[in-house]
Amino acid sequence: MLIHTENITKHYKIGNYVVEALRGVSIDIEKGEYIAITGPSGSGKSTMMHLLGCLDTPTSGKYFLSGVDVTSLTDLELSRLRNREIGFVFQTFNLLPRISVTKNVELPLMYAGVSAKERAKQTESILERVGLGHRKNHRPNELSGGEMQRVAVARALINNPEVVFADEPTGNLDSKTGKEIMALFNDLAKEGNTIILVTHDATVANYAKRQLKMLDGKLQEGNYVV
């Protein structure tokens, strides 16, 4: 089992109020699954992604990633786990504007201590894989929105992570470019990558093979899409 949670909760204190963002969520996700976490604003889907992506920790409950009890790790250990096991693709791309596409993509490898020669080799390979080998020396502001998202996908994949999280990956793209990005995710899923989309867009969610529907901080059901 790649991901296993046991009754996880997440509470935030805002002034005198306690917001229960997650209210006891238990899920299992196998390696190689293609999943969409859906739900309206305030349903808890983004909080769920932050916890599963080790960007935050639960208030209570257990979370195991590749058999590791994430809830027992220190901040430093969480950081190392994120860099080694998890890739992120965000709606706003989160690219560094003053460095090249190549430098943006190889950042996770730098943090992992990979040599410059090996970084160059892996980065060139992954950029070819997402169709951007010819843009490797450009900066983000010289790219289209779709190209920037492809750079973000390449960066998410560069460390060969166990799971890739995509948070509203087509949110800043026009419909044609959005379809191209989702086609890329489909190809990645067919190659055996574990992909978890977080979206309120039913069209995007329907690309996934299973949907986990969130409402009021609880998991409603998980449907397989034919």
C-alpha cells in the first residue's frame, strides 16, 4: 500500500474559533493509481492534499507513506521525505522567474545532492519526455502557460517520486492547453506513475480512474470511472 491513513483530522484555530478542516478521514491508495480528490470550496480537499503531500501534519490520526509513519517524523525528516518521495504541480506553476527552464527542473536534484553531470543528464531526459527539450535554456517568462505547466510537471517527476500531486493543474490555462496538460497526465499514468489530482472541475476529475469526494471535511465515496 502506497498511502494509508487512519482517521486523520486537521483543526485550525482562528481567534476563538476552531475550524475542523478534516473530520476523521481513512483512505488507501495503491501504487500506480490515478485519483482525483474533488469537492466544493471548504470541503477539505486542499487540506487533504497538504497532509498527503507532507506539507502539513494532522491534528490526530495516522498517515503512512510507503510504510513510513509520517506522523512520527521531525520537520527535517518530512522535508527529506518530500524531496525523495513526492512531486508537486501547482496551479500557479511556482517556477523561479530569473533562472532557466533547466535550472528550475533540476532544483530537486540539487537539494538531493546529485552531481552536476548527473543533474544535466536527468534534466535533459525529462524535458524531452514532456516535449520541452528545445526550450531548456529559456526562462519562464519566455514560455506560454502550457509550457510553464510542462516545466512544473518535469520538475515534479525529476526525482522519480512515488506520487505526484497536482493542485488544480489546468486552473490558469485555456481549455485547449488544459486538455494538452491532462493528456500528458494520462500518459504519465499509463507509464505507472501514481497521480493524485485535486480539483473542483468535474471535467478534470473525470480523467482520473477513481474519485475521492470530500464534503465538510469528510470522505464521501470513491468511484471508479469507466
